[in-house]
Amino acid sequence: MATEQLETLGSEDSKWLGEYSQVHMNVFGTPLRVMDHGKGAHIWDVDGNEYLDFLAGIAVNALGYAHPKWVKAVSEQAAKAAHVSNYFATEPQIKLAAKLVKLAGAPEGSRVYFGNSGAEGNEAALKLAKLYGRTLPGASPEIGGKPARIISMTHGFHGRTMGALSATWKPAIRERFEPLVPNFEFVEAGDIQALHDAFAETGQGKYGKGPVAAVIMELIQGEAGVMPLGADYVKAARKLCDENKALLIIDEVQTGIGRTGSWFAFQREDLSGGVTPDIITFAKGVGGGFPMGGMISFGAELSALFTPGSHGSTFAGNPLGASAALATLDVIEEEGLVANAEARGEQLRDGIASCGNPLFASVRGRGLLDAVELAHPCSHAAMNWALEHGLIVNAVAPNALRLAAPLIVTEQDVDQAVSILASIPADLPND
């Protein structure tokens, strides 16, 4: 059982947070605690307080903390070579790329690009889409063409680097850095007519726009509060992309690697309608805690657009990260953690829905990517109350808590989390 917390920080937490504020740029705000070590789904702070972690480093720690097979793989590779540069290849890098192509069910000729984060994976996908856009007839300068466009969704989140930020909707994190990369447009998420109208604006002449090179979307908008787009909408987007020779990019940074009860969210009929994307991006859970991300381009023709020098990264695909990812994927397979994510997610949602807390208006999600909708906007107060009582969750929206437990979570862990959540006072003040 997690230790009940006091409403004040311990002495070690206070000391280290004081030092943190003196040396770190204030882009994250004040950290909630200073963490020391973890095991399984539990983590301890520097004062020795224990927490049940139902955030998992924001869907990163797929195997929880200190999984012995992951630790062994990383330790053995670190003793061999942690980095060799991309002038050379390594066995872990090659094996990992092949494994990801297989898990994604990508066709022959598909290729992997490795980066270090979800934002880098999306940057690569967007650059590839721009190269693809130059091949479209309506973008050809010889006929007076106009630059191809990339369509993104309102409430979508794809990262904070300049390209990924251009596809990220939230005005509070985007507008201060404008002008961003041109020829990105937003349509209302879930509105088929709005997407159709965006494609229909393509045309020559004074008022027409360039062709659509790609549509980028998350099947579950994580930062918006774990909101599924809807299978009918995704099928309509795929149809419009096919009719207009545009790419469909599915951002699987948060939803991939077993998180939603399938290896990738697009493989769930209830999320995608059975469509096949042209590009998927991945990160978070793939390295089991080691920074890694990337993309998979589907098919040889699209993959061939990236040529030597068109993109790159010093650390991408390094053998240490690749070994961590291979170990993560192997454990997920060996321990049946994709199925566990589906089962434990259903248990969690059912438990929350039936716990009787009047603060909880509803619960939604797939697998172990879930959100509790609150009856009033007190998510930070609810998050802090849960933390003080030994449970880590995330205030992802003013009226929603995000839960993204590690894939190794047990029935007992879920029962404990539901018990703590059920005890959150219903009369918490608004944030």
C-alpha cells in the first residue's frame, strides 16, 4: 500500500526543489516531488514516500520501473557500446527497425526513421510529407502551382519543436512563436464536412490553394483529455486522402506500443475503422524509459523520398536506445502486456464508473490510456489530492484526469488506484 501523504513536502523534497528552482529554466513550473527510485508500478521520492504511478512518465514507462530484463539489456549494451554515430550501423538498430515494421503490419518496402522523441518523429513525418507534396501536380511551379498544404486537427498535439508545433493546435503554446512553418491549416476535429471543405479549396487561380500533401491526426487526442476522434471520421479522412492523393499520418506517440490494447491504435477497428495509414510516428513507450522516437513510412515509393542528407540526427538509433527498445518490445510480447493493457483498462474504467464518486461525470479511453471527466473544473486539486494519498495521475484538462498506468500493472494495482480515486472529495474547489 502507498503511504498516506501529508499536505506538506518532506525536508529532502523541499531542499532539492529549492535547488531545482535555482538552476532550471522555468518551463515546467515547480515539480510536484523529487523522485528517487521505482519498482514495478511504484515509485519513491527522496523522503521515502511511496506512490502508485498511474501516469508512467506520461505513457513512457511501459514496463514500469527497473524491470530486470530491461535493466539487463541496457547494462549489457552500455558495457559494449552506447553510441557509434550514423556512419555505422549496429545489430540492435537493425533488429529494432525490422521488429517495428513487423508489429505495425507495414507492407514490403516500408522503412523506419529513428529519432529521440515524439516531436522528432513528427518532424521527420512532416518533412517527408513536404517532399511528397512537391511531387503533386498542383504544386508544380511549371504550371503555376502553389505549395502543398498539411492539414491538422483542432485540439491535436504533435510536439513543441517548430515543425511539430506548426501542427499543434493549442493557441497558448503556439501563438507566441508565430510565424511558424507555413502552409499548415487546422480543421475542426471530428467534423467530416470541415475536412472535405479544406480539400475542396485546392485549385489554380487567384483564390485556390495548393494541394493537400498530408493530414496528420491522433486517433485519441491525449493532451485534449483522451478524446477519440471516432472511427467514422478516420475512415472519411482516409477516403478523402485517397481521392486527393494525400498522405494520412497517424501520430501514435502516445497511443502506440500496446498502450491502447493493440500494438498501435490504428490496428483497433473501433478507433480507425480499419484504415491503413501512410505514415505512423512513435515514441514514449517504445524505449521503456529510454528517450527514443521515430516514424514508419508505409511502402517503398514513399520511403524512397528520404535520401542521404535529407534528414538525420546524431543520436538517432543509437545501440543503447535500440537495446532498451528491443527489451521493451520483447517483454511486452513475452508477458502478454498488450492483452493486459486491454483487460486492466477495462477493469479500471468499470471500477471508476461504478465507484459512486459524484465528482466523476464519466470515464473514457482504450486500454491503459484513459481519462476521468470531472463534474466541475477542479482537475489540479483532484490530482494533488490523489498525490497526497499516494496515487500519481495527471490533470490533462480543467475537468479531466488522465491515467496512463504502466502496461505491467496488476489487478491489485488497479483496485488500489480505484479505491484512492473513489475517495477524492467531491466538493474540491475549482482550480
